Amino acid sequence: MIKINLLPFRAARKRENVKRQITISILLVSVTLLAMLYYFIQLAGTLSNLQEEERKIKTELATFKKTIDRMNYLEKRIKNVKTKLAVIKNLQKGKTGPVHLLDEVAMAVPRNKLWLTSFNESKGSLTLTGTAKNNDTVALFMTNLEKSAYIRSVDLKSAKLKTMPAHKLKASNFVLKCRTYAFKTKKPRVKKGRR
């Protein structure tokens, strides 16, 4: 019987299998690492692009914020100017209204027959006090006032005839109440009750 020693052959085969398995394992690990490296590079590129886009958007937002702040500032200025213009308009109306009212009263006075001693206007109510040669002159004055565009109504509150012995004439002292263009009637408040 012949004896063949197969142990070295088996050991060599085993070593070949181990080498093949190690080579396959190293190859798999390196392919996996290369795939992971490729994926990481792609993610890094995407991240870089997104960061660049974020930076651009932040820059645009900063310019928009400056524009928005400027617009808010200008809106406040416009509102302020409109308020000032409204005040100026009211002041001009208040300034010219009394001038026209005085002009209308002066034009309504019969010359050398009637003298005003007091002129008081407040919140659309005008009180005129004066002296006239007679009651007909007072009536003429009232008629002239009613024709005015700035006076709405004229009421005679009192008229007293008085004798002036120093001048040897009789005169009529009078008080007139008028409503002017600025008169506003107050609206009564309506109370809302439960139903």
C-alpha cells in the first residue's frame, strides 16, 4: 500500500481559499468605501450649492429688508405730511371764514344809520350788539345779513328805543343772534337698549 500525504495539498487549498476570501472581502470593502466616498462627494457638492443659494437669498433678504424699512419710513412720512396738510387746510378754512364773515357783516351795515358796538362769534353762533337810528334800520340790517352766504339765520333778541338828549335824537339799541357757516347742530344720542 502506498501512502500519499494529502495534508500539504489540503493546507495549500485552505490557504488559497483564505486568500480568495480576504481578496474578495478587501475588494468589497474598497468598493463600498469608494461608493461611500462618491456619495459623500455628491452630498458635499449639493451642500455647497445649497449653502451658496442660502447666502444669495440672505443677501436678497437684506436688500429687501432695507427696501421695506425705507417704505415703512416713507409711509410714516406720508401719513405725517397728510396730517399736517389737513391741519393747514383746516387753519386756512378757519382763517378765511372769519374774514369773509366780517366782510359780509360790514357790507350789511347801513351806512351812517347803524353802528355795531359788539361782535362775538363762537362755534357758529354770532352775537351782534349795536345802535341804530330806528327800528326800520335794524330790520334792513337783518335783511341784509340774511342775504349773506356766511350767515344762515338771524334772530332779533332785543331792541330798546332810547332817547339821547345830548344829540336830540332817538336811537334803538339791539341784540341779534345769528347762525353762521360754522354752526353745527348736535345730533341727539340714541341709547341702545336690550330687546
